Amino acid sequence: MGDSALRIAATLPALARAAILADPPDGLLDLVCGHHTLAAILTPGSDLADASAAIADALARAHLLAPPAPRTIEFPVLYDGPDLAPLAASLNLAPATLADLHAAATYTVRFMGFAPGFAYLEGLPVPLHVPRLDSPRPRVPAGSVAIAGPYSGIYPAESPGGWRLLGRTSRTLFDPLSTSPTLLQPGDRVRFIPTPAL
């Protein structure tokens, strides 16, 4: 990945990230999780061969680490999104049944992306694996709970977006003034709790 980053294949990126951070190579600035990869961002001028060897050693010792206990974070959700009823109809479900199916799952933060604080949540029930909208909306409100493909997600800020909107939550996912700006991290568990009002 250029002259100051390495791409690392990893079946469980969050666990690989923890192993590398337990013994980081010189010059490591950040580790960014992907679906089955990590990007190790290094200071410009770092020796990539040395960093690669140090990362390989850390990953070889990963089995000695106890995996970090995942946090479970709950989000109250008002299931009133504009795509809930039409999507339910297309799936031959009642809107309430679709909402219950979405809320019954426990999700895992697979990786972060698209926008600061946006987590790709793995664990969406297979009947809800639906494509993105043909045309993205120019504005999706912050807190919108959505699905697309095999993922669920929550829009952390108002932005364009093509995912199907099922509802909304009042929790803040990204606060740039906080010491820990993003609420969710790779490996976290997420539960959606239906609520009649926010």
C-alpha cells in the first residue's frame, strides 16, 4: 500500500489488531480494520521489511493472547424508517415482523468506514440481505438505522446514503471533541432495542 503502509490478510481483523497492538512495530501510526484485512499505517520513511517481520511475529503469537472480551452496546431504535413498509411488502412481511427480525440479531462490528463513526455490523439475518437503493438519497439523517447487503449500520451524521432506512436511534456515534471520538470499535457487539419513542 505505497511506501508507508502494509495490507495484512486476517480472518479476524479485530483479534489481529489486538495482537499487533500488544507488540507494535516501530513507526506504527494506526491499524485500520477491513472485512478480512488490516491496513498498518506507518510513519513515512519506516522500513517496511522490518515492520512486516515485526507484524508477522506478533501475529504468530496471537494464539497466546486471550481475546479481549467484546463490549455489548445497545441502541434504542424507533422503527419508523421510510424504507421499512415498502421493504417489508417486497419481502411478504409485516413491517413489525421485519423490525422484530432486525432487532432479534446480535451484531458484531466488523470494520469502520464510509464516514467517521460508521460501523459495518455483521450478523444481519439472511432474509434481510437486500441491495442498496438504486439511487442514493442526498441526505440521510444522523442516527438512521439501515441495512444493505449483509450489513446493518447506523449513520453517525447527516450524509448522502444508499442503504435502506428501517428506523432511527438517538445515540451519538461520533463526537470529534471526545477523547474517544467513535462509540463503536471493531469487535464490539451491538443490539437494537425497539422503542415506541425516542
